[in-house]
Amino acid sequence: MSSASKYRRRGLLAVAGLSATALALVGCSAGGDGNGDASGELIVGTTDKITSLDPAGSYDNGSFAVMNQVFPFLMNTPYGSPDVEPDIAESAEFTAPTEYTVKLKPGLKWANGNDLTSSDVKFTFDRQLAIKDPNGPWPLLYNLESVEAVDDETVVFHLLTENDQIFPLILSSPAGPIVDEDVFSADSLTADEDIVDGNAFAGQYTITSYDFNTLIAYKANPDYQGMLGAAKTDVINTKYYSESSNLKLDVQEGNIDVAFRSLSATDIDDLREQTDKVTVVDGPGGEIRYIVFNFDTQPYGAQAEGADPAKALAVRQAVADLIDREAIASQVYKDTYTPLYSFIPEGLTGATTVLKDLYGDGEGGPDADKAADRLKKAGVEVPVKLDLQYSNDHYGPSSAEEYALIKDQLEESGLFTVNLQTTEWVQYSEDRSSDVYPAYQLGWFPDYSDADNYLTPFFLTDNFLLNHYSNQEVDDLILEQATTADADERTALIEQIQEKVAADLSTVPYLQGAQVAVTGTDVTGTEDTLDASFKFRYGALAKG
């Protein structure tokens, strides 16, 4: 271990005890010479939790929020746009129907001084597919056959199917952060501490101090060569909160400059009135909430007692019949969320309301009689015992109220007895992918602004949910839409996919939400980064 590594680890012990107001000093002491294009300091607060800094080991918003600051991407989205463009790439294009060729900008470097070459790019994607971590984003690479490093600045992605319309978007997604092959392991996850000690960063920022889910100190990277340009603020410190009430108090009192994910709807309403203290900034929607069913362990699932596919389907359908989306949106979220009646949120091309048509009263409301009839016809004894899990610290402070209301809605019918349980996110993310939960809460914050991102990760046989759902017809349709260039034909396929998965109901979506950030009145740039890319980049933020 180098002396620099020892110094960094000793620094973490001191950082752990500091208050939010002292965070800026941590960034200064840890930084070194300033970036000529950046100045000042900012403190960001969040309740989002990190699973892993290794891009192969996490597929959640809290982890990706860090990756967007510190790792380079071949393709990225400029501020204010959902469209991808070359980032550390000089060019990116199809050179054959199944070959996507990327030319890197010359002279790229990692913050540790290592050369950033096509060898790192090949290494990055090879290890994603080699590791296949249960919590990783590797399912997004379903169409990648192999990666070829032609020379130091040229890499060719060989794809399984022709004319993949989605692949450039995937290079900007959680599967896309490029990593340093001299720091990361080729066949196993690399510890956060080793990534930080290795200074394996080439984004707008580097990490100078890291205390897992407590504090992170960032320093603007003077050698960043990506499309976003130089960061506007030299030092960013991120403080992680276990309680959103404390996050609200600190932004309200000016102890932090930015609060992003997640404040309660009540707190946001209150802060909107305090225009002398804070600014509430709203961004485009895209987040969804949904219940996932594990096809092995749900009632009558393949590995459950009395396994019966028809009965298992009837249970899922009855849940869809009973959920009152309007009540959840208004009572729990004060209409900061809106009801969602399909798998793709309203506003994206191809979105439908297929769940409204198939379930409940046909107009968006619940229907207990229809649910009872489904269960009776399938021979399901009632009440059905349903173990339902939610995270108490990942999807905001209202999750407890949200799932208490869902429990009430299911039990009020007399058709279900719900065993409601909660687990903190770090453990939750492991358990939900290990068949521990028969039914559970998830939210989705999109990787890119396209309907595909609400289909591919969830409904391909090798999916992110790992819930044992498989439908060959759905697989074929998803792969077909991804390679269909005609917009009308692709939209028709996307609508057809929603019909198929609505009939199977491996998930039950119920809410759609917008992005909200709360800042001090002297903070600028929030509108620039709170955009339809759904990436919150610190480099756009400035103070004073």
C-alpha cells in the first residue's frame, strides 16, 4: 500500500465525524491544485444509498449518481437533452450492420496517470459479461457478442443482431462507465476502497475522500476531456442522510446547498412556500414505482407449496384488480406522483394504458368483485397469504405509508392477508435477487429516454429482476423492436409487448413521478442538469 493510500484511509476516519458545515474543508484539504475552469464549493445532500462503486456490481440510482460524476462514458447526453452523443469518443457509428465502431479522443488519461485506451474499453465490457453480478447492469448488454480493440484509439463492438437502434443509448447507461484495467479485477467485483485508492477516475470529478453512504468529497478533474466540459464548481461534497426530515432541515437552514432524492411530498410542499430560503426545481418525469412478483416463490409459484401457474397468475391479476392508484398518488404523494397504467410512463413514444383496460373497473379504479371472480375460477382459496417487502430507506420517506395503504387495499377486499415487511436497501438489494422475497417494491429511474429501457431490463428472460419470468414471444418482440428503424413499426411492436407482459403480469406498475431538487437561492445550473437524460451531473452546479 502506498503512502498516499494510507493517508487517504486515515482521512476517512477523521471525515466520518464531521458536520455538514465542515464538509467543504474536507474537500479543500483533500484536493490539491485547483482546476482553472472551476471554483468554489457546494454541499449536496441525498438519502439515496450506494450499493457499489464498481459499475459491474450495481444497477441502482444511488450508485449510478456517483458514477456519473467520476467515470468516463463513450456516449453521453449533453445538458438539457435526452439524446446521446460521443463523450470521450471522437466518433461512434455503425460501420457494418453488426459492427459499431468507436474512435476515442487522442491522449486520454485516467486521473492516476494511466493511459485510457481501447484496451480499457474492451476490458470494461468483457468483465461485465464475465462477472454477471446479480445486482449489475449486464442484462443491458444482451446484444453484445464481443469487443475488439483494433488499436489504442479504435474499438469495435460486434453485435448479435443487425441495426441495433438501442446500443448507442446503452453505452450511456449504467452498463457504460469505462473502468481502468490496471485497477479493476477482470473476473470479480472491485472494492470501493480499492477504486478510490487507485484514483481510477476520468469523469468531471475525482473522489478524494470516501466514507460509504456517509460522506464523499469530490474534486474537479482538470484533465477531463468529455463532452460536458469543465465542472463549474471545484469541490463538491455529498452527505448521505438516513432520514429525509434531516435532509429537509439542512437545506432549509442553509447547511447544505442542494437536496436531491428524496424528500417527502409534504416536505416539498412546505419548501415551495419558503421562497426566501430555497428554490424548488422540477424536472421531467420518468421514475416509476411497481411491485415485482418472483415466479418461483410467490403464492403458487414454481417452487412454492401447491405450485400451479394458473393459480399464480390469478393471484397476480387479483392484486392488479385491487390496487387503487389514484388513492396512493393523492393520499401518500399529494399528486407529486400520478397513476401509471402500463409499463412505459406517459409521455414516451409507445406508452399505452393497457393495465387500465385489463384490470380493475376498466376506468383506472379497483374492482374487488372482479378480483374475487378471478381467484374463484382459478380455484384459489382465500384469503391468500402474501409476503410483501419494501425498502424503508431507498425510495423516500413515504414508502412505509405507501405500502401500508397497498396492504389495506388488498386486505379490505377480504381476498388477501398481507405480511408486510421492510429491509434496508443494502441488504434488500441482495435479498430480492436471491429469491428471498415473493413480492416486493421496486422503483425505476431510467437509464435513457426510450421505451426500450422500460422493457428490456424487466422482461427479457435474462432480466435485471431475476424473478424467473420468461416468455419467448416477448423476448422475440423486444429484440425485434430494438432493431426496427421505422418509427411507426417500432411503436406498434412496443405496444404489442405491453399487451403481452400485461397478460403475464410479472410486475404491476402503479405510479409515475417527476424529478425534484431543492437548492439554496444562490445555486444555479440545476435546471440544466435536471433534464430528460435523468442524470444529475454536479458539474453543472454553481453557487453565488
